[in-house]
Amino acid sequence: MSKEDHHHNDATCKIDVQTLTQYRQQLPRIVDKIIDNCDEDTCYTHIDYEPIPSRASVIDIIKRLRGILFPGYFSSEKLDPINMGYTMGQAVSQIFDLLSEQICLSIRHDCFRYDHECTECTDQGHELALTFLESIPWLRQVLATDVTAAYQGDPAAKSHDEIIFSYPGIFALMVYRVAHKLHTLEVPLLPRIMTEYAHSITGIDIHPGATIGKGFVIDHGTGVVIGETTHIGDNVRIYQGVTLGALSLPRDAGERLRGTKRHPTIEDGVIIYSGATILGGDTVIGTHSIVGGNVWITSSVPANTKVIMNEPELKYMSSKPS
């Protein structure tokens, strides 16, 4: 490189530094505008001395619970009868600390945001976490019926292990069943954070308020939507792209219809094939009925009924070049 080139590069670099400084000098002004904007009522912020629940911590709880609900499958270390007591004791203790803290924060958040009377959130966090942990044997038994049903109905499944390790429907159901238990305990925020996390991973959207019986199977699963007030009986199987939703809602539906039955009831033994849409709180799909693919239903179906679309008219045209 010649001396002239070297001097030219030095000059260019000095100009670049000066220009960057001019740009960066604009940042304090922009920061002030962003901070001022936080005070506007139209913006959603949480700037307070009280912390709010942590999504990262909730996801950590889900991952730890998975190891307890399916012992030995998702542990980083070997689990055997000798170390079972120590390993399980340590895992449960850690989940208790994490879960009780997040429950406390979620209750406290509601108290401050909605100006509730003090509800002794710290004690509530501990008590509700214990109550939840007491339900783990029951949760495990129900999940076992889901795994068994998935295996019995899927000839592509080579083992129960394959289903537990890899099926998105089982993961979504595990998260839903955990979240639903917390929902029934009236824990705010955390159940929805949990199910939306599963939604982001699997494409399966189950509201924690939905009621789902044992032996439930979501085959493939992508695009499944199950609304808040859906009631599903035992031994039901649904396929990808199924929507169990609400009818068209008015603009003020959030206030006017909150807490009402807006989603369908699916009775025991029903099979719903891919792409079916079933809407409405008064819609009941009767026991052991079969709903075919791409069907749109807004009224009840009697028990032992098959609902299918008329076979479409297909056209076969030559693809050979003329």
C-alpha cells in the first residue's frame, strides 16, 4: 500500500468516527421520546417496583415437570431404583420453589393491576404449588391413557417410547393438563403462558380452560384449535387442522360473552377428521359419531352418526404438451 493510500484510509476512518458520533448523539433524544411514550394510556407497559411472572421461568417449569411426569425419559442423567428417591426429591423441591414463586408473582400482579385486596400471595403461592404437586400421580395416570390411546390407534407408532419422545400431540396434552390443573386452582396468567408455549412449539392451540377427558388423541396435530369452553369426553380422536371454536363474535364479545359457553361439546368416542370445523356453545357431537374431513358444523349431531361431505366432482385433464 502506498503512503498516499494509507493517509487516505486514515482520513476516511476519522470521518467515519465523526459521523458515527453525530448519529449517536441523537440517541438520548430518542430515548426520552420512548420513555415519555410509556406514560401514554394507549401503550401497554409494566414499569413498577413489583416484578411480574417470568415466561422463561414458566417454560423452565414445564421442562422440569416433563421429567417428573415421564420419569427417566427426559432426564440428563440415568434414573434407576437406587437414585430414584434422591433425584425425584431434588426435582420436586426445585419445581416447588420455582412454581410457588411464579404463582405468587402472578397473583400479586393481579392484585396491583386490578387494585384487589391483599390475598396473602406468598402463602397462596406455596399452598397452590403444594396442591398442584399433589396432583402429579393423577396427571401421570391420565397422560398414560393418552399415550396408550395414541399407540393403539396409530399403526405407524413402533412403541410407547416413540410416542412419549416425539409426538407433538402428547407434548401439547402434557402442557395442557398441567395448565388446566393450575387453571382450576384459579392461578392467573401462568396457565395461558404454558399452553401458548406449547402452541408455539407444536402448532396445537389448546386453551387451558377447555375440559378434556382421558384417552384423548391429537393425531399429527398441526393447526388444531380447541377453545376455552370446549368440553371433550373420553376416548376422542381428532386429526390435524380441526377447529373446535366459537361462532362469529361481535366487537364487544370480550365483555359480553366472557364466561359463557361458546365452544362445542364433543361426547365420548367421537372421531373428527382433518380440516373439520365445529363451532358454537350449543353444538354437541353425539357419542361415537364420526365427523369427516373439511366438514363445517354449527348445529348438533346425534349419537352414532357419520357426517361427511358429498364427494367432489373431479376433473382429469391431460398434462401432455399440445
